[in-house]
Amino acid sequence: MLKPFCGIAILALSGTTASAADYARPLPPMPSPTFNWTGCYLGAHLGGGASEDRTTSSAGRTIDFGAGGFIGGGQAGCDHQFASNWVVGAEGRAAWSSLSSQHASHVVFPALGNLAVPSQFGLKNDFLASITARFGYAYGSGWLFYGRGGVAWTHEKIDEAYVNPTTGFAVDPSASVMRAGWTLGAGVEWAFAPCWSANVEYNYHDFGTKGPIQLISPTEGVTVAHLKDTIHAATIGVNYHY
């Protein structure tokens, strides 16, 4: 009877050893969770901008100029992910800008035989906003490549300082103008945490050529025939998704 008992003990020990070996094996890695872009978000962005502008006088004389500066603000939007990897959404942005430039120009006085007086023309874009639709492709566990387009706005502060040839006094007539245009852009966004993402993007804003623009001072006024205004913006941002 000892032999059967020893056989049973050996089998039991072998089974126990095998089970222990199975438990000792490393578990296969769990697949990384895929970020779903459906939902809404709030965020902030900052970066730099460059303007490409042109003034055209009533006599047809054109001057091209530009400026560089800081752009910073916030954004809010909503996205919907469909057909596994495609994403469609809408976003609103508003930002403060330090874009500012000056260049030498001339003010023409028709009453004085079209006398051209040297002047200093200045343009500031202190506000930049947009409402855009965006369409993108979700890749991997948390990447989104997208393009965007829509309507844009900028606030311009325009002035032109010169010395009045009749009175000899320095004057600086100015105007404050809100202009609408269009924008196109592209970017990439990375979901680095369950509710957080970071992005890098470029946007082009075109506000067309508009005029005439009447500049007014306490004593007199000047007319800018036409002003073309375009802005390039490159920003980085962060969003909180909820």
C-alpha cells in the first residue's frame, strides 16, 4: 500500500509545482487605453504672431510693412469622434495681441495744392478672435491631427502723426476699428492625461483690404484710403476635457 500512496503524493507535488510556475510567469502587458475626443473642453494658448500689411493712399501710393509680437488667450470647444478615428468639432478663441508697427508716410492736403507732408503711420492689433470648425484624425492612443477654418476678428488702433503745415502744430488723428475676415489653420494635439491635452498649431488670418478709414483728432481729420491686414499666428496650448 506504500507504493500507491507515494505515487499519489508525487502527482500532487508535481501539480503544485506546475501551478506555482504558472503564477510566477509575468502577465502580458495591458493594452494602453485609447483616448476618446468626444466631449467639450476649456483651455489657454500663447505664442507669437506676425502681420503683413499694406496702406494705399488716395493717389495710389502703396507701402508694405509688418510687425511681430506676442499672442495669448483662451479657447473653448466641443468635439465628436465618429467612425472609429475621425473627429469633427467647433472652437471659439479670443486673445490679446501686442502686434504693433510704424512706418514713414505722407499726408496730402488738397486745399494746399496737394501738398504732401511727412507723417508717421502706426497700426496696432490688440485683439484677435475666431470661431472655427475643425476636422481631424485620431491616431494611436492619444494623438489628433486636424485642420480648422472659419471667421475671424481683429481690433485695430490706427494713427498718423504729422505737423500741420498751416498751424505748425503736431497732431495725431486716430481711429479704432473692429474688422472681420477669415482664418485657416492646422495643428496636432496630444492627450497626455485622462482629462488633459496639449497642442501646437498655426493659423492664418486674412482681414482683406478695406477703406477709406477716417482718422480723427481733436482739431482735424485725415483719411487713409485703404488698409490691408493679414496675421500669421503660431501657438502652443493646453485643454481640460470634461
